[in-house]
Amino acid sequence: MLHIVNKSPLERNSLAACLRIAGSGTILLIEDAVYGAIRGTTVEAAVKEALVRFRIVALQPDLDARAVADRVIEGVGTVDYAGFVDLVAEHRNCQSWL
């Protein structure tokens, strides 16, 4: 399953809920959720731990727009818009975490 998170983990608990409830799959961080993919935040440890169960990727244009692309946690991948489409096509189900 593709889990799509778009809310900042520094303001909402969408990413934390996804990490807690989802069993496995790919997590795509878009919009303000990309803050969950950067080093030095309060969610860094949880994201690193989750890399054992999930493939975690962040949308590169959103990282660039927020000037944090150089601080991505090791093990977290990045995709462009075409990669976003590929992820949706690869997964039979998609779940948005609001």
C-alpha cells in the first residue's frame, strides 16, 4: 500500500498515526510532510526506526521549495512528480493520511 502524508509532523500527528497503524508499504511525504524527512527534527528517530518496516520517500520539489533538500535523513528516498505517478501506479491501494 502507498501511504501519502501531506501534513507537517511538527504540527499534526498524521505521520505518527501512519507509522503506528500501517503495517508496511511505502510512505510518500508531500507538501509540509517533507519536514518529516529531514535531519534534526523531533521526528527523526521515529522515521529512522520506521525505515525497517517501510520504504519512505519525499517529493523532491517540495523539499526544494522548503530549502531542506540538503538535510534528508539517510535512507529516505526522493522522487520527482513522475516518480510520484509511478508510485501510485505501482501500488494497488493508496491511503491518504490527513
